Amino acid sequence: MAKQDANIIVIGAGVIGLSCALALQRAGFRVQVLDRTGVAAEASQGNAGAFAFTEVEPLATPGIMRKAPRWLLDPLGPLSLPLGYAVQFAPWMLRFWRASWRDRYEQSTRAQTSLMQLSKSCLEELIASIQAEEMIRREGQLQLYEGEADFNANQESLKLKQAQGIEVQILKGADAIASIQPGLSERFTHAAYTPAWMNVCNPASWVERLAQHFQEAGGEITIATVNAIQPESASVTLNTDQGTQTASKVILACGAWSRTLAQSIGDRLPLDTERGYNTTLPAGAFDLKTHLTFPAHGFVVSRIDEGVRVGGAVEFGGLQRPPNYKRAQTLLNKAKRFLPGLNTADGVQWMGFRPSMPDSLPVISHASQSDRVIYCFGHGHLGLTQSAGSAQLVKDLVLGEASSIDRAPFSAKRFH
Ligand SMILES: Cc1cc2nc3c(=O)[nH]c(=O)nc-3n(C[C@H](O)[C@H](O)[C@H](O)COP(=O)(O)OP(=O)(O)OC[C@H]3O[C@@H](n4cnc5c(N)ncnc54)[C@H](O)[C@@H]3O)c2cc1C
């Protein structure tokens, strides 16, 4: 395909869509982005802002199915599944269970590690090329444990990181922990510090920055809802609420909303959503030195601009149910116990839809029935982190080139 004759439409202006759009534009293609709302309208807007390159372990770990029922018993706990959604959700859960078997877990860890390494190197190139270093915080991440037993329960995960060459510093005792982050409750006796973790000052500003570069180089972002994709032999037609559009190739990057469009062209994929909650506190709420993670409680605390964002949790409830902001409040109450000096006044609550696959791996591949449609969605908890690497793989697919990592684990066909 001659680049000058090819026009590419990216559906979705989240961090994934815009990262793909910029990468393709820089490869010489004419690119247009369509979004029903605008730039960073959904999950990419309010996430925790972490480039969590050290998180190579899939969520479906061996033994998780024994722990999960305990978490589900607490209606405002870190994991929830409304009864009314349980039947609809069962097939996803079955696949999640299968993904937690040792063989699949090890495969997914290898794939995740390769995508993380690619994403980190692509992100560093991107930061340099758009001169965005001032938007990046290189302050690492501190995972906190309450007592020896809690710490020991996480040993396998820490060892796995070290085995992948990730630097993990183990801290024991309040003084050692305070040398990285003062002001934590003394209930935390052990911690693991991963210096390679990075954060962006604000995830919405990051996507807006990508959009700005894309538009300054001639890219177009149009508000339109795509209702149907029709691949043909020489082009792809999109039916939108603004009329029909035709492209040489289409990138489907609609996050948690990608499933119906993929299904309409023959791919029934187990994409669901893990809804997450947070509260953003204004400047001065807490003197945060690093990104804090509380693994036993399923939430994190990160700096967003000059404020602090407290959030996490996983709620399986689909795309239609209204948010239950008691979850955000529960996390904030816990954060106050863990960081006694946290000022919880004047917070803004938010809920976002993580686009999640049961094996924690995104779908980055051609549609099964047309090479003219390329999928890039399903990044779950790690879409910001994996955005630059995913865009590189999409560019390779469009150019018909080999990639520097194995793309097979990300194929849409893995669920056939
Ligand atoms: C609480 C929380 C914390 C998180 N923290 C982190 C973190 O620290 N680090 C990290 O890496 N990830 C994190 N994530 C995950 C991350 O936010 C997502 O993986 C990522 O934002 C997904 O990006 P996306 O572009 O695929 O989807 P989205 O950002 O959801 O974008 C999808 C876009 O598609 C558009 N769209 C949908 N349907 C249509 C249609 N039919 N036509 C046109 N447009 C359409 C939507 O308007 C939207 O703009 C977090 C998520 C949550 C909820």
C-alpha cells in the first residue's frame, strides 16, 4: 500500500487511539481519528497516571480463584460483582480461571514482559520526540505490606519481577519505608520499592498533548459515533452518525466499547469491563514522594498535577449500570487511615471503564476476516503503560512488517 494513497481512520481518541494515530502519521500515512465524544473522554482521562512497566504479572495468577470469593463477600471491597451481572459475566470468569493455570499464566507473563519492554523503549522515544519530559515523574513506586505474613504472601510476585531483570528494593521497618515516603501509618512494616516505575503528571493532559502533536502535523480529529464497520476488498466503509466514511485501513481502538464493533465483523471476543473508582484531591492534600500501592486493598495513591488521586478497585458491572461512588469513598476512608496526614476535603470522584480481557493481554491484531481492520483494545489496567508499544505493533501490522516481539499472544484468534 503506497502511503501517500492510503488514508487510515482510527476509531477512538483515548490514549490507545491517539498513540496509534501519531505513530501512523509519523510513518507517513494520512490519518483521521473519530470519537463519539472527543479526546480522552473515557478511561484515559481519569486513571492513576502510572507507566507501570514493572507490572508484568497477569491478574489471573495461580490460586487467585481461591482468594477471589473472600474479596467478593465485602460489598464495598476491592472486588465486586453485582448479582444481576453474574450470569452474563460467567463466560469471562471461566476464561479468567483458565488463564490462571500455571501454563497459561507463564505464557501471559512472558507476553506481558515483552510488551512492557517494547512500550518502555517506545515511550522514551516518544517523550524525547515531543519534548514532554516535564510531564513525566520518575519517582518509582512503593508497594506496602502489613506484617511479615502479608509480605511473604507477595514473595512470588516480587521474585518474578526480579527474574525479569526488574530492580526491586526490599525495605523493612518504619524508618526504611519513611526514607522513601514519610507519613505512612506504622501498620506497614515491609515494602518493595521499584525505581523503574514512572508516572505522568496528568493522564488527560498526556493524551491532549498527543492530540496536539497529531493535529499540528495535519491530523484530523472528528466527533462521530461509529455504528458499523464494513470491510470490503479494496477499502473499509464506516457508518457513523455523521454519514459514511471510507478508509484504506481502520484501527479499532474504542477501549471497553470495542466488543460490539468487532463482533459485527465476525470476532466474538471476551472483552468486558472492570470498572474502577477514584477521588482526586486538590493541591496540598498530601506530600506524596512516590506512587503508593496497597496490594491487599486493591488501590493506589498517585500525584496528579499538584494534587493527589486515590483509587482503584474492580467492579464487574458492565457498561450500563450507574456508578456506585460509595466505592470511591471507601477507598478514600482507607487512604486516610493509611496516610493519617491526608486532607480528604474537596475531592472529585470519578469512575472509569477498564477494557479487560480475561488473560490480561490486549488484542493487537488484524480482524480475523479482514486485514484492513486492525484491533487495538483490551489493555485492562495497563492501557496508558502499554500505549506506545501497542502503537508500534499497530504500525508494524499496517506496514506488513515483522515486529521486534512475538505478536501471536495478542491475536484476536487466540480465543477461537
Ligand atoms: C481507576 C483506573 C485507574 C487506572 N490506572 C491506570 C494506570 O495508572 N496506568 C495504566 O496504564 N492504566 C491505567 N488504567 C487503565 C487505562 O485507563 C485504560 O487501559 C486505558 O485508558 C484504555 O485506553 P483506550 O484508549 O483503549 O480506551 P478509552 O480511554 O476508554 O477510549 C475509548 C474511546 O473510544 C470512544 N468510543 C467508544 N465507542 C465509540 C464509537 N462507537 N464510535 C466512536 N468513538 C467511540 C470513546 O468515546 C473513548 O474516547 C486505569 C483505569 C482505571 C479505570
